[in-house]
Amino acid sequence: MAQTNPSVRIARAPQGLPTREDFALVDEPIPVPAEGEVLFRAVYMSLDPSMRRKLPGPQGAPGPLGGTQRVGDLMIAGVPPPSLGYMSGLVGQVVESRHPDFTQGDLVQGGCWWQHYQVVQGHSLEKLPAETKLSEALGLLGQHGFVAWVGMRNIGNAKPGETVLVSAAGGAIGMIAGQLAKADGARVIGIASGDKVAYVVDELGFDACIDRTNEDVGEALDRLCPDGIDVYFDNVGGQVMLAAYDRMADFGRIVICGMASEYNAVELPFGASLRPVLRKRLRIEGFVVYDHYADQFAEFQAEMKALIAEGRMKYRIEVIDGFENAPEALARLLDGRNKGKMIVQLAPDPTG
Amino acid sequence: MAQTNPSVRIARAPQGLPTREDFALVDEPIPVPAEGEVLFRAVYMSLDPSMRRKLPGPQGAPGPLGGTQRVGDLMIAGVPPPSLGYMSGLVGQVVESRHPDFTQGDLVQGGCWWQHYQVVQGHSLEKLPAETKLSEALGLLGQHGFVAWVGMRNIGNAKPGETVLVSAAGGAIGMIAGQLAKADGARVIGIASGDKVAYVVDELGFDACIDRTNEDVGEALDRLCPDGIDVYFDNVGGQVMLAAYDRMADFGRIVICGMASEYNAVELPFGASLRPVLRKRLRIEGFVVYDHYADQFAEFQAEMKALIAEGRMKYRIEVIDGFENAPEALARLLDGRNKGKMIVQLAPDPTG
């Protein structure tokens, strides 16, 4: 019997948080690479809040958040072709190569579907250095780390003694953003929920962390940031963003990195006046990490590896076992009940 | 009989647009400078939309816009002490000096009241170069020019071929902001009203100008900016800001310079979602010009003088004759019925 290729297709449009029934675990043929293509097997897949945005809306129409997927489609991980490897949410190993740059066994990042085996154009595949630890490649040293770094370096630009606020502080990006600000000498306050609150302070070394489920965020900010917030690294949008906005210090920077609280909803109007942007000389800026790979990825990795070597950069990963458990994990992630960066394991890790 | 000192005090809190009856033209004694002080006589006073913000609210309470003035106070021009000369809205000549840096006849910028004669601390007075044309010192080569320059240079940063939109394009700041963008090689669209629409295109050389009183601004922007707006230099806020925001191109910059449309009202919530800031990698940034004098004013003046010499920087001034006509002029200015930068003439111009 031929080896099978476990895959996930969209069974129906989710109502609110996705459930197991919104996805169908199916078996598909293992694809065969043509000239210039590579077949690879995924070891880990990143689970990300932004996956919710890509799911279809009611009646199978594209989702309210710009999602382009429809019922019946393979579920997406990362960005579809012709994207390049660094936009992929999967890492694994080359099984068969018909491209001169790749050999069986190479560690790679690429592909864009919830599938064990995928064929991609060789030029769009990212070869990972031989010393790569695959479980880090999707997080600390990969896209999530780079997102945090680009946001803090290009926009946040925290100076020693400044107060930096990070929402979703126990999440894949927030963990890193806060530690980068600490490395810059800033005072760092997190916002998180559940057991992540203690983790962020005790293990990651944030100066304080607000429990958004048990505390009034605005009151806690008044207490913890009496001189205002110099940098707000926003991963959530919504009411938490508004509470931070009201408390920005003069010359404050708001890094618009994600809007997890709004991924389940239509776009909400920003319920505040922009006049403080003028009065306080604020800067509100968004970014998309893919714009910066060519220019800054090498610089990011060098800095990150140095911080890891010095013991100044910690990271928590929650490994989910197989596609069977991925939908429930995605719902927990969207609900803030993850324990650190979530990755789905699809095959034994040769670098673990 | 002693020489008199015509002055304007606030007679009552304005309802909406200010009227002549909201102000009292009074005579006051000419103050006598103490050691370290200078008495000067104003030649011109700048009229600015932001003056509305400083007026008191109903029942004489501070205004809804943060105004700190009360009924009975001298009306303010510029920023009150201990501000420095460049924050003043008045230019004139030294009448009597008890400060070693100043001599009778010096051209200066300083003071902060609607008064002909004012005493100021010498260290807070700004001496203007002997070749200064006083009518330019408050506009093109002074604060308004500098505001436009700082906003375009530090935030807008227009590149050749980009599309730049300027609201209040026929106003004191908009005229300059648009011409600076033209000098940078950008395509520049204005929004204005009345006879300023034709002036902006025919005299200032903007590529087009939308008449906000006779056109649907959104439809006109769709037509004139089919590839989106790269830089929006916002002088007005409100609905015009929202129309521009909806049409920003990726990597667009919104320069928050003023909110004239809101100076008569309480702060309005920004009626759009911030999600496009993320999706389009937008930057929304405010600034206050006083932060930049020390670092950049000399650079600004050098660039501006070169542009004037090359005939690439034009400017229209509407001179108002005396305090008697200033309240009505302020109302016209707030209503967009000015013809260029408004200044009030209080004495013969020795540099005219």
C-alpha cells in the first residue's frame, strides 16, 4: 500500500471560534515533483491566530476578514504561492529533489498547506542551515522572532528607562518583543491571561504583567505606568488597544502588529479621537514582516543568536500532536489559552 | 496725553464661530520694561485657526478643546511665557531695551497677546536678521513654513512620482506643504474651497485641487488618485481625513498637522478601523513644531530661501487692518474663507 498523505480540508465556515467539525481530516496522494520541484515532508507546522482570518465566512463566501479560502479547500498554513519559503508556516526535510540546490535530507521551510507531504518549486523553498533546531525555526529564530524584532527595532525603538507595554505577552510574538525591550534597557509591562501571567514575569523577566481576565486593564495601567506608555506593542487591537492609547506618553509609538481580538469579528471602528496623536506627537504604525526579509533577516538572526547564547532570550513552545488535535488547539490559541508558541508536530524531529 | 496701547480682551465665550461681540477692544497702559526686559511694538500678528482652541467654553470655564483662557483675559497670540520667541505670533520692532542683546529698532519676534506694545524677557525674544521681510517672518520663513517643512520632511518624506494629498491647500501651511512636495518631484493634489481652488492650481502649481464645497471629496479622490494616496498631509481632520484614510496606498504616511474642522467641536472619535494601518503598513504620526526649532530651523530656512530664490515657492498673504477687523477675520479663517495666510497689521511695516 502506498504511503498516505494526511491532509486537512475546510468542512464548513466556522461560527466564531473554529471547532473540530469545521475541518475534515482526509487522505490524499503523495504528490510527485516535476523538474525544478522538491517534495518535502513537514515536521512542524506553526499554528497562528491569523489562520482564523483566512477561513471562509457564512454560506461559504470569503470571510469577513478578507479570507480567500472556501469550503472544500485545503487549509492554509502561511502564504500561498508564489510566496517564498520564509512566508511558510511549515518546516521539514527534503524527501525527493528535482532541483539542483536541494538534496534528500536537507532541512527546509516551505509549502503552505495543512499536509504532511508537499511539492514546491525549488526557487521558493528556503534551505535552513544544517545546525538548525527545527522547533526554533518557526518561532524564536524564524518568522515570529523576526516579527517581534522588526516591530521593536523599526517602530518601537525603545530607549533605556522607557516604559514598554506588550499585549499577548505570553504569545509567540509578545514573549520575544518584551525580552527585546528588556535587552534595550526598558521597563516592560505585559498583558496576558491564565498561567502565562506568572510565566511572563518569573521566567521571561518582564517587570510586571497584567492579568486581563482578572484585572481592569485601564486601572492596572494607571498604577503600573504612572508616567504613561512610551511604546505599546499591540498584538490584539480592540479594547486593550484603546486602554493603552489613552495612556500613551508624549512621543509614544504604537506598533500595530496584530489584532487577535478582532480576527473573529468584522473590522471595528477605532473608538477614540486621533487628536492625541497631534497633541502627544504619537506615531501609530503598522508593518508586514515579509517586506523586511531581504534587508534585515540576517541582522535579526545574528542578534537573536547572541541573546540566546547569553541566556537573555527564553521561549516556551507548546507542541500539539498531529492534525487531529490542531483545530482544538487553534481555538485555544484564539481564545488566549495557549501556553506559549504553538506548533503541530507531524513527524519525528531529526533535530530534536 | 500718554501714547495708548490698543489691546483685545475676551468679552464672552464664543458659541461656535467667534464673532466681534466675543471680544472687547480696550486701551491699556504701555508697560515699562524692567532690567533684562524689552519693550517692543508689534507690526504684524498672525491669525491662526488654533486660536479658537484657546478660547473659553460656556460659563467662562476653560474651553472644551483644552483652552486655558477665561473671560476678561487678554486674547492670546502664540504660546504664553515662559515660551521662546519662535512660539510667538507677533513680529515687530524694539522700542526700548534693558537687555544687552537688543537695541532700539531691532526686528524681533516675541510676545503673546493681542496688544500693540508688549514687554518680554530679553532671553525669550527672538532677534530676526536685519534683512528680514517682516510679512514673511510669520509665514513662509517662520512658523508656518517650518510646520509644513517638518511635517513633509520628517514624516511625509514624499518620493518622486508619489501622490501627495494636502488639505486646506490654500491655507498658510497647506500652500507650503504642497509646494515642498512638488519640489520633491511628487504629484500633488490639494483640497480647498472658494477662490483658493483655482489659486492652488494656477499660481502654486499643484497638479489638481478638489473643491470641498462643490465636490464629493471621496469621488474626486477616487478619480484623481486611482493608485491611492502615498502621503496625506492633514490640516483638517474630520470627514476629509476619513475620505483620505480610506484611499491610502500601501506604505502610506498620514501627517497629522492640524484638525481645523474640529476646533469648534469636542474631540470626535476616529470613525474607521485601524486595521488598514496593519494591512497597508501605514504610518500615522503627529508632531508639534516647537520640538524641532533647535535641531532643524536653520536647515529649513536655508532650503526655503533657495526655493524662493528659484521662484519655486509662492505664498499669498491676506493683510487685515487692525484689531477692529481681527475677530471677523478669525471667523472667516475658521470657516475656510481666508485668501491665504492671514496677518493683522498693527503698525506701519518698516521692511515693507
